[in-house]
Amino acid sequence: MSEPARLRSLRDLAVALDHSVVEARLAAVKAPSVTVVGALDPDFSDPAAELAWITGAIDTRGILVPDVGHYPQHQAADVVVPAVLELLAGLPPLPAPTASQAQDGGARA
């Protein structure tokens, strides 16, 4: 990234990204989820509105983390980790592996 042309290419790519690919597939999300958005995320002109759009489109628990930017999992792990652990704790247990799966290390076909 120290070369100006590479940094410029990355910036051009980042600026060109939009939601069109995600928007078309969002309704297909059926798995339990938690959506975490930093209130200061520079990717969104209005992070709270972005979170509202996502939570309105799918059944997800939304968390807007104040004073955090694009990486809430890093910048506010004290908020994100408990939310993820709560989500995981609410999931049904996985079925026990069959004898043949146990023999081959649990690999699935």
C-alpha cells in the first residue's frame, strides 16, 4: 500500500462498492444472526439507518455500537463478544456424529 498507484486502486475499489449484490440476496438469510454496526462507520452516511434497513429486511438482532467505526468486533469486543455468545447459546445443539463420522474425524459428505 506504500505505492501510490496501489493505494489509489484500493480506494477506487472501495468507493465503487455498493449494496446491490447483498440487497439481492438478503432475503435468503434465514439463519439466526446478530448484526453489529459501529455508529461511526465511515462506510455509511447514516449507520443507524443502515442497521434499521438490515433489521427490517431480515430477522436479526441489531446492535448499534456508539463511538465505534467499521470494526466493532475489534474496537468494542466487550459489546460484540457477549452478543455473539448469546446468539450461539440460543442455537440448538448439533446432532452427535455417527460412528462412521467419528472414525473419519467427523468429516461430512
